[in-house]
Amino acid sequence: MEGKKEKLLEVSGLSTFFKTDDGTVRAVDGVSFSVNRGESLGIVGESGSGKSVTSLSIMRLTGGGIISGRVIYQGKDLLKLSEKKMQDIRGDKITMIFQDPMTSLDPVYTIGFQLRESIMRHKKLDKAAANELAEKMLVHVGISNAKARLKAYPHQLSGGMRQRVMIAMALVCEPELLIADEPTTALDVTIQAQILELIQKLKKESGMALLLITHDLGVIAEMCDRVMVMYCGQIVEVAPVKELFKIPFHEYTKALLRSIPYIDKDVKRLQAIPGSVPPATNFPEGCRFYERCDARQERCRQTLTMKELEHGHFTTCVAAQEKYMRGGGENSRDKRQ
């Protein structure tokens, strides 16, 4: 029998709203999930689905968003900690790789200064020891001539090298959880593969957990143990990666899978998802994919419940839930992730 997995991070009812002139933007709306120790959890969905805001809310870096819910780490609710205590965790126990390293790195400070700052803050080392560790970390992430690179400014490095610096900064304090928010954005295909391989290698070496945010299902298939599908600020499906690709339950997940190319299939035109995402200031009641869904029914307009249809495979899709129950799925039960 498989042993019970220890939860490293547990998110419950997380919501992040932004006040705008057009109304309240419900960027993340009642999200609940957990990350187990050592696992790789992927978050996938279209642009604007709430993936990045979810990660920034965990780190409390939303810049003015109204956050509610609970984010439990080591028995503490991160949303209730003082900023000083949050700084002790952020960059040390929980770290993040951002989408664009050029805007994440400070252009007026050298790479060495920015690496040392994190090391001296969390590891309490002096400048010389921090500099030595920074150089070793750059070597570890595959940057040649590391000693000279410490004296370089971000604009003097290529996009791939800047991303490696971001990875070095994220991992130098040996975190328990790494959040990677589309870490290969704007990089060419070859460099993307190198960065993903590097993250996977370093994860195996350290045993840390990984929360990987991407819109690329191919990356999810390669990197993750479980996957969480988001749409319009909500989770619509959660499953082990192999199960999701084998038997997707939610109609949105099926539409995403139909829209990607396959090497073994001769397709002249990829299938697009019809319609458009509803505005975040005016989401419809019930299933937010309703207007774009071919399997919609009147029940979909009611309050939805996340149900487990197979072991570890959850969805809010009414059509999938009813089909499963008709097929004799007596073990289906309501659950929160």
C-alpha cells in the first residue's frame, strides 16, 4: 500500500481580487490545493487563468491585491505573518523563478551583489564566504567563467544566462519549495530544453518540491507528477499527469489537449477553442467555461463541487461527474485538494 504523502504546502480557499475602474477583478477565486514534499505539481491554463497570481499570492507579492484564504506552511498561515517573518521564508524556504529575468534582476547591481545579498541575508555568511558560495552556485547551474560573471551586470548576459542566474539565486539557500513561473518564456527552444533539464536535475539532487507554472502541456508531461488545470481563476481539474493525458474529465482540459500538435498525427489545422474568456470583472455563475463548452447543460449554471472520480483525479465538470456515476462509479466522493 502506498504510504501517505506529507504535505509541504496547503492552500485553502485562496482568493486574490484587484480593485479597478471597471470593477473588481477576481484573478484567483477560491483555489484549494496542496503540494507534497518532493513532488512536482504543474499548473496549466490559458493566459489570464490565474496561474501566476496564484503563485504571487503564496509569496505575498501581488502588489496591492486583496488576498484571503489560507496558505499553510509548517503549521503557519503565510497570509497572517508579518512582512519581516515572511521575508525570512521568502527567498530561503520558498523561492521563485520569475517569467522574465531581465525585469526580475536589478539592472544597477552586479550579479555577484544580488547573489550575495540573498546568501548573507539567509545564511548569515560574511561577504567573502558569500562570494565563494555564489561563485560555486553559478558553476553548479552551468555558467562558465563564473568568477568574472559575478562582476557582470544583467544586461551583459544573454537571456539563457540570466535565467541560470535566477535559478542560482532561487536555489542557493536550498529551499523546500521552488515556484517556477514559466521559467523558459522568451527563450529559444534549445535554451528552453537546457533550462528545464537543469531544474529537473537540481530538483532530484536537493529533494525539493516544485510548483511549475506553464501554458505548455508538453512541459507538464515531461516535468510533473501531478497537474492542476485552471480556468478563469478557478481549478477545474486535478490529476496525476499520466491520467490527465489518458482520460481528461473536464471539457476545458479536453479542448486544451485537442489544440496541441502531435508528431504521429497528420493534421492540416489545429483545433482552436471557440469563443473567448469572460471578463474577470463579470464571471458567470456556475461553470465559467459554459459558453465555450459543447457538452454544457442547465445544471452547469449551478454551484459546482470538486469531486474525485478516480483515485487522485478530481474535476468540477458536471457532465463528467454524471457520466461517471451512470457508469457505476459508486466510489466517487466530494473532496477538496
